[in-house]
Amino acid sequence: MSFSSSKLLVTGAGGQLGRRVVELLLEAGATNVVAASRDPSKLADLAARGVEVRKADFDDPASLPAAFAGAERLLLISTDSLGAPGQRIAQHRAAVAAAVTAGVKHIAYTSGPSPYPRDSGGVLDDHFWSEQAVIASGLDWTLLRHNLYAEVILMGAGQAVASGQLFTATGGMGRSYVTREDCARVDAAVLLTATGRQILDVSGPEAVTQDKLAALLAEASGRPVAHIDVSADQLRAGLTGAGLPPFLADVLVDFDVAASQGYHALLAPTVKALTGREPGSVRDFLLANKAAL
């Protein structure tokens, strides 16, 4: 079954993932695509390609039912509001409630790997409660549990290559990095074909340990890189000492702690099953992004 003629709405379309999903929907022949963003001016090029552009501000819940009006299928891309505790959950709950009010039939939500509730909050707690809101909506839904983007590696890769040291608190456990492109292809495929209610883990082809990642960084850069495993507290101190805002340091530490507990090592056939091609590897990704190292 294809929903290529249904009204398909993508939130966060001004971001890298959302924009790419819209492009892929157009390439697949979708004829009724809506791109929503807090700043519709970023979407002028998509409007020129026949995409309907709408403003959707998740911090203004009253405006959202009109922003979602007429949409049959909605991709809710999780927001980047990480600085204020509780803000992202509130945004997502408002979006889900608006989808119900607007008569959306199927909602797909971009979640994270193995989300679970935590008293201390954080990214995985946000995703857990956001998933619960989607499930409780009464709509059909797809939960897209994206593993960590391979692009996240580049955030610290330059420093690791320059210093020859890659510091993490992953405890030797693997992480199934997946490229943003593969996630976008899966998300577009879900909007076009998914029915019912399902949870999809979206992973790369292997669970890469940080020892292996250090070796891959060395291969791609031509410079030696060693992995040094540290405690969560040591990692947090190092990140804040390097000038990262505390909330962002907490996010990165939470990711490493989750990885150390095995939550990031899950492998699933989702990318191949929905897109027809194998997910890209970390090695290929780094070789293609040598300039960023």
C-alpha cells in the first residue's frame, strides 16, 4: 500500500533530517506534501517545488491544530529543545494532542535507542514520555527509534584526531551508529507505507566499540588515535572544561552511560527492509567526511 497521494506533513522541515525527508518524499512521487517549521522562510526552495509550507510552533499549542489541519499522516520530528527540563516533552505532547484534534490518522515519531524513564530526566526520559503520548493518542503510529547519528561522531572527532585521544564513558560497549541519510530514507518510507502500530529500531550495520571507532578515525585521518575509557563524572568534567554548556555535556554523558549499559548496541534490519539497501557503515561515513576530521 502506498500513501503517496495522501497529505503528508513533516514537522521540523527546516532542519537537516526534516528537509531531507521532504526531498525524498518528492523523489518518491508524493503529490501532497506539507513542510512545517517554526521559521517557514527557511523553506522557500521547497515551496518552489510545490510543497505546501506552514508555520508550526510547538511552544504555541493553540496554533498547532490549524498547522496540522487536513494532514492524514504526520512525521513528528523530535525537537532540539534540550536546555530547559520538561520543555521537549511538553512540545511533543502538544503536537500529539493537535494531531488528534486535526484528524491525523497516522503519526510517526522520531525517538531514540531504547528510551526509558529516568527520575533525573534527560534525552531518553524525553523520548520515553513522548512515545507514551503517541501511544495514548488512539491514532495509528510508528515509533522510529533512531540510533545515534554517525554525524554525532564528527562533534568530537577533530579534537580526538588532533590530540590522539578519544575519551568516552561507554565501558567498552558497542554503538550501532546510523547515518542521518539512512534515517531520512526510513522515515520517508514509513510516511509512504506504514500501517497499524509498530516500533522500529533504526540502526547501522554493526555495533561499533569506541576502540574500533578510534582505529577508524586513525585510518581516515592518517594520524594515531587511542580510545581512553573514563567514568561518567570524568567525562562530564572534561566536556564542561572544554567549554560545552552543562546541558549539552549532560546529554553526551547520558548517551555514553546508556551505551555502557548496552542500550545502543541493538541491531535491526529496518534500513534494508524499508529502503532496499544496506545501511551505511561508520568506516564509509568517516572516509567520506575526512575533511571534517
